[in-house]
Amino acid sequence: MTFSPLTLFARHSLRIVLPGMLVAATLHPAGGMAQTQSVNTIPPNATELDLSASGTVQAQPDELTATFMAEARADTAASAQAQVNALVGKVTAASAHASGLTLNAESYFVHHDDGDRQQNRKPQWVARQSIRLTATDGKVLLPLVGQLQADNLALTRLDWSLSRERRADLTRKAETLALQDMQQRAQAAASTLKLTVASIRTVTLEDQNMPRPMPMMMMARAASVDMPGPEAPTGMQDVTATVRATLILKPAG
């Protein structure tokens, strides 16, 4: 798959503690990766600078996921489960010949529906199972999605997301951008205050993002092979990393 050029952004904030307000605190946010340089003696005329910056990388998602729900109702639990198993078998058989496709059969649920006499709904057993199909190429998965919809499987989700490997690579790029921006901000702050950076007390990196799917808007459709298949246009996604640092500034010269 060909990706469009990455788009990089930076956001930042900073807090300066002047001499006389020095705070010897080390930040260790939960989930962060901290690197600390201890400072045993802080000069009386030192200034502590608390600074944060964020780097963001934009890229197109590289993984398309379709989630189906197989459901059947019958007078007995065995019959309902047999019908669901048959539907899941259709998914397995249809996806067996598709390359680059991953199938996961997930939650399986069976319960008894007591019915409703007022609505003329008789008691029945209900069986359900969800099936998730994942591919890196929409041209492989989308035709199969249309075929399975025609086989009476309900499509509950269709979304693009970043694969684990792609997200890890983008996170490293975002962290590098955040660190570079933090260094530039620190130098600019020190220069404005007629100070220089003496040392870095703490550095903390945080990945602000969890995998975020992009759901596609869909309409329920009849089980007919004459109906057009679904579409899943891609859109850019953000991966952001934040760096927080505490630096010690000293008078220039």
C-alpha cells in the first residue's frame, strides 16, 4: 500500500519557576517512559523550567476491519446454534481463498427469549456469534463483505485503523518531533531570559493515542446480490506523543 507523505505538527506549553520558587520535583506520569538526570546541588541563582511539547504525525490507516454478527432463532438451542454455525461456516469458506485476510471468530452467545404474547412473539432460543475480518487491502475485503451481506450476515462495523506495526513506527516519529520541539523551546526560553541550559533533570515521553478506528456510515440492506457492495474511503489519522521535561537554567557567561 502507498502512503501519502506524513504531516507533522507540534504543540507545546511551558512553565518557568524563578529563583526563590525552586521546586525539586520529579515527574513520573503513569504509563510514561522516564529518563532522569539527578542534580545534587542546585545553585542559588538557578531557574527551573518545566516544559512540555507535543509532536503529531498524520498518515493514512493501513488496516480495514469488517465485523459481522451471525444470529439465528429456533425452538431449540441446538437448532439455533446449528444455524449460527452454518453462517459462520459460510464466512470461513468464503474467506479461505482471499489472500492477506485474517479471520477471528469472537463472542458466542446463546439465550432463551421468553417471547411476548401481546406482540405475538413466541418463546425461542437465540444464538449469536460475531466474526471479525481484517485486511490491509480494501480491494480484497470489500467484495467479500458484499457477498457475506447477501448471505444474511449482518455487517455491524466497517472501519479503517492503523496496524500495530504502523502505529509503533509513527509513534517513534512523533516522539522525535516532540523532543526536537522541546529542545528548541528550551533554548528559546533560556535565551529570552538571558540564561543558558545547565542540565536536564527529567524527561518523560507519553503516547497520547490508543488505536482509534474510523467507523464508516452504513445502511442496512436486503440480502440481494443485485445491491451494490459497501465502500470504505480512507482518511488521515493522527498519532501524537508528548514530552515533559524539567530543566535547570543558569546565568549566561
